[in-house]
Amino acid sequence: MACIVLGVPRDFRKLAAHGFGASMAAMVPFPPQRYHYFLVLDFEATCDKPQIHPQEIIEFPILKLNGRTMEIESTFHMYVQPVVHPQLTPFCTELTGIIQAMVDGQPRLQQVLERVDEWMAKEGLLDPNVKSIFVTCGDWDLKVMLPGQCHYLGLPVADYFKQWINLKKAYSFAMGCWPKNGLLDMNKGLSLQHIGRPHSGIDDCKNIANIMKTLAYRGFIFKQTSKPF
């Protein structure tokens, strides 16, 4: 079923109809967002077929996206050493592009979470007057993966990880159809080129940011989609 573009300014629709699309986005002003910053996040984790348990985060990327300009202002990116299943499977490496040498000797999740908190503080994101929210492609990252691994390891989950925007839901609100194949469908629906390789955490974050910027220039206002914990 074709998507129906909802909430898009008429002038932008005219541009899109003439084939300009995202290339003309920068020329069209967009309404202010509800947040000062969007924190785009996309984990990669240990995996296999059949699935291994517990899964462990092995790539932890965050892009700080300015809510006024929708431009990337800062990047946090670390690989994480798994401890329960320290050896990556061939399936995991083929899927994510992450090889064993990229995780061996890297900090474990507890240390990475401490680095995230330091980065959040340095970027001014812990200031109570600064409104920021995480953005993920789906609910799995912050509803399942992070709290599940933290529970397994006996680690606390910071409050800032407990509310987020599911980009799939935001896209469906804006475009009128559900992106069954995630980022690939959203890029196709917005006539965007896919950035990098699928299932690379940092590349997926760049695609999420690009999709968000395009939707914002089309007049879409992002809202929290997660329910309170």
C-alpha cells in the first residue's frame, strides 16, 4: 500500500511533486521541535542462529542531533567487550561487520555506560533546563536490550534511557504507513540514499538522523512514543 504523506506543508508537497524532494529540504523552514536535542542510538549485539542468550551489546553509538537545525553536533561511539559469550559468532560478524579484534580488550558495558554519562555531562545534556530524548529504530534497544543486559549484570539503568522516540512509529504517523523493513523502507519512502552498511550501529544512526531531518523539513514534530516505566 502506498504511503500517504500527512502533515506536510503544501509548498513542500509542490516541490516533491516536481522531483526536488530531500535536496530542496534545506530551503524550506520547519516548525520548532519539542526538544533541544535528539540522541540517536542504535545498538549492535551478540547474535547467532538459533539466538544466543543473553545477548550483549557490542557497539554503542549515539549521535547528538540539534533540534533546531537537525544537524549532528557530537558523536559518542564505542565498541563493547562481551563477557558471557566473548567470542563473536561468524553470523554476528557477517551481519554487523564487527570482527573479534574490534571488541577484544574494549571496555565492558559498565565502563561504557560510565563514559556515556561523562559524555552526556560534557555535552550539557544533564542540565535540567535542556530537553533531550533518545531516538531508536524500534523499541528493542531501550525497552529490551539495555534493560535486559543491565538486569543480568546487576547494573542500574539511567533515567535518560527510559524515554525515547521509536522512529518507525514517528514515520508511520508522518507518512501513513508502517515501515515493515525499517530503515530500508523509510529511506525508500523518502527517496533517500542508504548511508553505509545495514546493521552497522553508527551507520544506522546516520540513516536515522537523515530520516529525521527530512521528516522535520516536511513539517513533522517528533513526540515521545515510549510509555513511562
